Amino acid sequence: MAALTAVVVLPTSSIASAADSAERLQARTFMLAPSTAVPSPEQLRTGGAAQLQSIADAAAAAPTTPLEVVGPAASYGIKATTPATVAPARTGSAPSFMSPAAVSYPEPARAVTLQECKQNLAGASQVYVKSRFAVCTGLKVTTVWEKQNGAVGTSSYTVYVRGTVPREADRTIYFDYDVTDFTAIGSTGVSGLKIGLKGDVAQDWPAAATPVVGKTLPVTKTWLEMQSSPHYTHSVRYAPGQGTGAGAADLIAAVYQPAVTSTLPAGWVGESPKTGKPFMFAPRWDAASYLRNSTGAGNPANKGGAAFSMIATLEYSSKAAAPEKSVAEHIKQAFANPTATKPLNALKNVPGDTIQEPLHRLFLDTKRHDRNRAVAVRECKRYWGANYTEGGKECDEFPFASTYEGSALEEYDPHVEKNNFSVQPVPGAENGAAGTLLRGFYNNNRIIDGLEDGFIVKIT
């Protein structure tokens, strides 16, 4: 009797699996800062991949919230300890020294180009703040491809996200996504790689507020498709009447979180899909009665405006031609040598020059504002006499009377340092010019009353 030979038929999937295993196609994807250098295949063979992994591990545990964020969104995620790159608030020469009415604070930028974003994220910073209406961040996605035969390759692309409020009298915030700087070196599988873009409102305050979000995202495309169609605009808008806050501020705060997902092609083994999240944005909407467009110009559904909840910077100039020169010099001394200013206080540390100690606008409590002025004038008389106004001088105080940190702070908070402010007689015209610039700064930057907003002062 003939011997029987057993025949084992392997399923097609098992054969494919065995082949893939034999091929051993492996890929590792890293989510990195835009400025991170991509190692060459030669560097990968000599430990470059381990170095990249170390950088990626650090990035995974890195902050997600810019240091400059204020208000409710400041408590979201992990806050950075280093400042963002910030554009100058005032550019060009100082205005001619005429009357205070002729002085005006410049309008903040409401657009940021992709090139500006790239240039300002080329260093260590992962956030660029051009203004409270134009902010950008980015994320580099790098994949290391390895084959069993020793062939290696790298691929990389960078996603930049720009958040802008293009129009003052419009509550819509736009987020422009650009997928750029595609590179592929050596043996890779980029032809089958998929790239996904997504933007979500991760949290908002109050939680009952409902946004209107554009339908452009999410989107997923192959490497080649994304190269040919790399730009997407996403929008977020909250209608007025959903917010909170005294003085009809109608304040809504939110966290907008971009996300980038990279999915490996079939046959490649590695963590897939892998998602990275650039720094979040902190958009904010208000309809404060004391700011622009408070009525919507006949369209109540569009009253108020939008901004990003980030500490703004008021710039004063101490240059010879600057209308506010004397006030700027006074503030500069208060920052640099506070114990030499009046009133005397050996422990004086005047706030307002660092992100950690910002100033907060005081508008609604007119009695407290008047008390700030009264205390300042009292100290000017105390040190320079009742005739300190001779020659047209006025009592200048810092922090400003229009802030919660003003001269009367100790009367409202017994726990603060006493006499932690500075006063000095200055020419009335220059004091008036500084006041005009300050009011323009408040209005142009939508600075709201209270501790949920903040600003610092920079002397140039």
C-alpha cells in the first residue's frame, strides 16, 4: 500500500504575513519641534535614531500651553516655562510730538504669513505671537524607515498652524493649516503614507457655550495627495450671549487643539497611526460694553469680537522724539531701580514687566480707579510739595491707575506689599500722551476688565 503524504495548505494571509515578517519592514514616527534636524541615513546607522528617539521622548512630555496664555485656558495642559517668540508691538519711528489727541497707538497685526511663521519657529520656540490676533505654531513629523537588508531612509514634513482674527467686527477665528517641507531620503515607504489633519475645541468656558465649527477638517490624504493640496482653513465662532462676566463682558474662553496623524503604509511595522499635537491655541470671545463693536453696528448677532487669550505687551518709548518720553523713563526706573523711587520702600518690586507678574485692567470699578489716583497725588504732594504741578507738571503713577495693581492696592488687599508703586511729577503733555496711548492699547487689543486678562509693559 502506497504511503500517504500529508499536504498542508497555508492560508494566503499566513503566507503574506510570513513574507512581511521575512522582509521585516520597520518604521518609527517621531513628533518633533519644527526646528529639529532630521538625521541622514549615515547618521542613523551610527546612533542617530537613538538620539532622535531621545528628542521625541522629551517632546512628548513637553509643555502644550504657551506661557503667555491667561484666563481659564491657562490651566489646560502643561504650561511652558519659556516665552514664545513675540513680535514688536510698535514699529517705525515715534509720532511727532504734537498734542495728545494727535497721538495714537498702532493697530495690532491681524495676519501672519506662512513665511513669518517658519522664520519665527526656526529656533527653540514652538509658538510665535505676532499679536493677540495672529498666532502660529508647528509640528515636524519625521519617520525612520528600516529594511532587513540594511537599507534605511528618512522622511519628514512639517505642519504649520496659523490662528488669526482677520476682522475686528467679526467673531470668526480662522486656523490655516499648511503641510510643507516634504523630504524623503534613502529607501522609504512614503508613497503609501497617509497624513491626517484635525482641529477640535477641546474645552470651553462656560461649558454650555456652543461653537460653530467649519467642516473643512478633519481631512486625510496620502503623502502625494497632500503635497499637491497642502493648505486647509478651519474656522471657529461663538455667537454672543453665551458668555459670562461682569459689565456685560459676555466672555467665552476655549482651547483649540490641532492634531496631526501619520499612518504607515501596509506592510510596514511600527506604531500606527501616530498622532502629535502642536501647542494649543487659546481663543476668546467677548461683547464687552466698553470695547469696540459692542452693539454689532446694527447686527446684534455679530457684536463684540474675538482674540487670543495671551498676555499683550504695551510698548512705550523713551526716545527723544517720543510724546510719552518722561512717562517711559519713569516706568523704566520703576522696573530697574524700584527702591530709588517714591514712595520709599526697601522691598519694592513693581509688577508689570514680566509674564509672571502682569498688570490687569481696571475699568468697571470707577471708585477704585479714583482712589488709585488720589493715593498717587497724595504721595506726589508728600515728596514734592503741594506745588509739584508748577510748570504744567502732573503726577504720574505706575502701575497705572487703570489697573488693579494701582496705588491703592494695599487698601483692597491687606496681604500685598505696602507702597509697592512709584509716583513722579512729569510734564502734563507727555503724561496726557501716555494716557492716550494706554487707552488706545486697551481698545485695540480688546483688554477686558479683571484678572482673566493681562498685559505687561516694555520700554524701548
